[in-house]
Amino acid sequence: MTLDIWLFAAVCFFLLDFCAALRVFSGRTLQDRLIAANVATTLGCAGGLALTVSLGELIIPVLAGLITCIIFATTFRMSQDLRGEA
């Protein structure tokens, strides 16, 4: 039995992604939640790319890229609303 290092990397990325996603719900301020959402999205995308190398399915990076663009655009728009506050 051999260990697929890319699958192991994907599992580690998804575990870290889950931990960052927990921070989205428990963050104290909106800025903290936005940063946690960006970190979780980046880790999820990296996990998707590692899973793509492991499985060889090319639909995974397309879906990961689409979801990443939507989440980054949403967090960018939410951060623009905060510019006047402080």
C-alpha cells in the first residue's frame, strides 16, 4: 500500500480549511470574518488543486476557481462598505 502524497496534501488543506471556516462564524469583528473567509477560500482552492493532481479530474479546478472568484468578489464588496467606518 502506497501513500498518495497529493491526496494527503489535499486532506491536510481541507482540514485547515475547516478550521479557518470555523473562524468565519466565531470572529469578533466583520474584518476578522472577512479575512477568515479569504483564508478559508485560499486553502480550499489549494486543496482542490492538490485533489486534481491526485485524481486527475479537470472539473475540480474549474469549480474551485468559480467558487473562489465568487467568494473573493463578495468579500471585496463587503470590505468596500466598511471603508467609511472606523
